[in-house]
Amino acid sequence: MNRVKEMARLFAPSGLEQAVKEYCIQFCKDMEVVQDGCGNLIFHRPGMGKRIAYICGMDEQGLFLSHEEKGKFRYCILGNCTADSFDNRQVLFEYGGKGIVQKDIVTFLQGSAKVGESGIVFGDASETEETLTGNGMVRAACCEVVLLLAEEETKGDLWFVFSSLYQMGKKGALVALSRIKPELAFFVEGVSVEKKEEATPVTMETGPIIKLRDGAFMDTLSLADVLDDCSLSYQLYVSAKQEIQGRPGMMFGVPTVLIGIPYESERYFVQTIKKSMMEQTKEIILEIQRRLES
């Protein structure tokens, strides 16, 4: 768990993921390393078999200082959270300044910052025998799953993608997907168990979440069929919105499996995950991969 806790402490708002890249690169020294123009960190292990990509996001949602008015800093949001999520939260900026957000204004408590600097909500982390809690915990857990997969001796032409700008519409991940052109892609991301719009409820206890986009996969095969009689713990999830839209399980024509790590959150940024979930997520990904190849 030390690796997850260390990654969660790294400063990584969208577009400023260098600290995460420098941390992750030390664990994949035996592979070809690519850092593309979008800011993605990609490890490649050539081999025989399917070309498979495992993708996670390195970044977390934050804000940047957009302009200054009469000595007061205004900000814009990096990601899809709301302004209410930041209200009365302390924010750490990239050059060490610390401030507090009150409505649409950032007031500095320590140091200062300049227009254009990015910041993230920060706070103390905590730990129990079964869980980890803190800012950036989901991002760190997703990166940990991809690192665990990179440590496996799995056959195939394998690509391990740590995406930049994931919280900005998966931009880095989609750039990597179009570059690699895999035959199968696994996206690892967080899923809040507190969402109210889901068609199928999810919990912290049952296992990793497989996000179905109307159940379609590889044209005619559903993931529910792929996992028939699987002994591993997992949850199938279809949100009400996705069910209505009937979106297929493809991205850029690539068969794509969305694997979610369930988490609870306090006002969005303070996230709690189960320690066992990273290993469980790795195992369900490998099981899906084995079944699709058999």
C-alpha cells in the first residue's frame, strides 16, 4: 500500500502530471518508454498475441487561477466537478502557495501564486486495516492497477498507458488509443458508490465494477456472457443515462472494457477505497483477457 499512498500525495492536476510520471517510470525499467506530445507516459512490452492497452489517468481535478480583480484571484475548474465542490476547501498551488476557496475567490493563507498557476485540494490522509482515505486516492489506485499489470508475465503485445488530461474528457487516453490502435483496451477509473442516477446500484464491498455500455462488446458478445461462471468478485454496472443512450462498448472502433474501482467520497475530493480493490481489479482484468483469448 505504500506505493498507493505515495502516489496520492503527488501534485498532479490536469496537465501537470510530471511528478506521477517520474514516480511510475522507476517501476518499468525493462520496457520501452514513450512520452508523447499530449503528456502521456506509455510503457511498451512487445510480444506475440493480441495488442492490448491498459489505461489509467495520472491527473486529478483541480483549478487554475484565471485572472485577478482588485487583488482577488478568480479561478476556472480543471475537470467536471462543480464550483460548490471547492467552497471552503484549502488548495495547494504548484509553487507552494496555499489558499482557501470561498465562493468564486481564492484567498491566500501562505505564500502566493500567479495567474495561470494550477492547484489541487489538499488535506490529511488516514488509514484503517481495510481502507485508505485521502485526496487523490482514486487516481493513485488506478495507477497502481496498471503498475500491477505491468509486473505480470502476460503474453501479448502490451501497452501500459498513464494518461495525461484524463479528467478533461479522457483527452490523453484517447490520443494514446488512436496512436496504439490496440485490439482490446482496458480503462481503469473510479466509480462513486454514492451516485443517485444508476440503473444498477454499486457498493464498496462486492468487488471491481465493470461498466457496461448497453452490454454490447465486440459486436455480438456481451461481457456478462464472457464472465459467465466466473468465480471472482465483481459488479456489473449500467447507469440510467448510458442505458437510455445505448452506447456501445467501443472507443474509436476499439473494443473497450471500463473497469471501475468503487470509492466513497466526502465532498468529492476526499476519497475512500478498499485496500484489496487494486489486486481484485488486476485479477478481473486478467480473467477477462484470458477468456476473450480462449
